[in-house]
Amino acid sequence: KKLDAFEIHGNAVTYYQGASVDKIDGEHYSDPSGAGYIANLEISFKPYRDGEFYMRLHAGEGDGADGNGVADALFANLNTLADDNPGNDRFRLMEAYYKQALFDRKLELVIGKTEPFIMIDDNEYANDEVGQFVGKPFVNNAILDPEDQFAPMVGLIFSPSEKLTLTGVLQSNEQSSLQWNNGSGQWEVKDKDLYSNIFDKPFFAVQLTYSSEINGLPGNYRIYFWNDSAEHIKVGQPTDNPAIKPSTDEGWGVGISLDQKLTENAGIFARVAFANDEVYEVEQFYSFGASINGLIPSRPDDTLGLGIAALIPNDKLENDDTEYHFEGYYRVQISENFAITPDVQYVVNPHGNSSNDNIFAGMIKAEFSF
């Protein structure tokens, strides 16, 4: 019986992602194309009734089309698979947390090290870079993503009914206050230890989810608010004068994430976000798309995904054209544990500048899971 309480799962993905990138904001970028891999080992253990401990080890290498600085030249990057890669470390403990259900599972407590995205901004059809989209605008809210990190966190999930769920998250913040950096000659937000002064300028968020059915087909409608209380330098503030400390504000915003099944084989998704235009380079974000299973009758387990996203820059920036992302993938389910997915992306007005060359990226990835 004790052994039955253990579960071990994992996946490994190898990929090659090529991209056509030339000039962005007057700077020429060398070819960022390249191969990479990620691997995850997930272990869960149920020591008590309605309680579960979960941990995830991650390894990875390669940037794909995000290499050579391309990711930093866009408002939303092209290869979310590489986001968790631990650099030169062989493995990194990305998550380790305990979840305990109480009061007939109407309340759940989560405590440990993980990321806010396990509890907010979730989505049925656009939330998993391994088996779905790989471009950032279709995995998570692209404005909120820079605030995302794996850190000590406390979360509460309250479900007063089958249709309503209220979620709250409080997390330690790596960033804190503003200081002058003699090395870079800039004002920068000072980093602090995630595991000390946990409640010093924390990140927190709340989400309300309404889950229902339309003609017997499930859907989820979420609205959430986030606040990163660390100091954020306001957009357009000069940062290179040690005698003049730039103005700061907190990073906050409101987001919506929805998914709705339309038929037994097809569903749609959408995200919308508005954020504090004093501190974020992107002040509005929209994405929507569809997921279709079994488009080919003889291939019922294959999945086609199509998505369009728009990132609207802060009007205080010199470049204020909307950055558009288009992505499509076709996941070929070879067997229960193996899939191959070709994926294509196209970015218009990279970094909010219509004078920049558009970007085309293509990926082929092979996924093994157990």
C-alpha cells in the first residue's frame, strides 16, 4: 500500500528550431537556429489522506530560435521549451511542494517551491509547451511572464461549488529595491535571496474561475489580478545618472484566460491582459486560437493547433507598432508514449517596429513520455 502512494512520470523532448532573422532595430542578428533538448522527472507521494507531495527535476540545453539575443529583441520569445533550462547544471530541482485538501476538498493548501502559473492563467488548449504551442504568447500571458519564477510560495484554492473556484497566491520575490550599479553604470533593481526575507515586496495574485458546460461541453472562464510589489523602473525614465534616481512603481495587471470545447474534437481558447503602463513595455496583450483533434479520420489522436496573438507596446516607447505572432502546429501521436510535432511561427513588427524584418521560425520536436 505504501508503494502504491508513489508515482513517477517523466518526459523528454528533443527538437531543432530554425529561424529567418535579419535586422531588428538596426541591429543584424546571426542565424539563431539550433537543436536542443529538455527532460523532466516528476515524482509524487501521498503521505496522508487527501495530501500529496510533488517534485520535478529538470534538465535541458539549447535555445533554438531564441539564441544569439533574438529572445531579448522581441516582446514575446519563440521557444518556451528553453525557458527552464538550467544552464551548465545537469539537473535542477524546479518544483517541490505539498498540497493538502481540507473540508471535503473545498479548500486546498499549497506550500513549497513552484511557480504562480500552476495556479493562475491556466488554459486547456494553450498552456503546455511540450505538447501544444511553443511560442510564449500561446503558453502564458506574455506581460505577466517576466514576473514568473520558481520560488517559495503559499497558495490557497477555495471551491465553494463545482462551478466556482477562487485561487490565491503569495510568493517570495527575487527582486526588491532600486540601487546604482557601478559596473553597468545604470540604476537597477537589486536582487535578494529568495529564501530569506520571503515576505519582503512579494508577488501575489488572485484568480476567479467559472467552469460550466454548454450543450454538455465543458468550458473554463478565468479572471485574475496580479501584483509584483518589487520596484519597477517606469518606462522612459533615464537610468544612467547616479545623481538622479528614476521613478518606480509596482507591476500589476488584470488578465483573462478562457477555453471552451465546441465539439467532441474541437475547442477554442483566448487570453486578454491589461497592465500598468507606467512600468511594462507591453500594456495590452491578446491571443486566441483553436485546437482540433482527429482532423484526419484515420488519425483520431493527432492534434492541430492554430493561434494569433497581439502585443500592444506602451505608447511611451519609440517603437509602438503592434507585435503580431502567428503559430500553427500538428502533433502526430505515434503511440501512447511518443509524438512528433512540426511547428511554424511568424512574427510581424518584431519589437513593435514595422521597419524591422519579419521573422519566420520552424521547429520539429520529438516527445517521449512515461
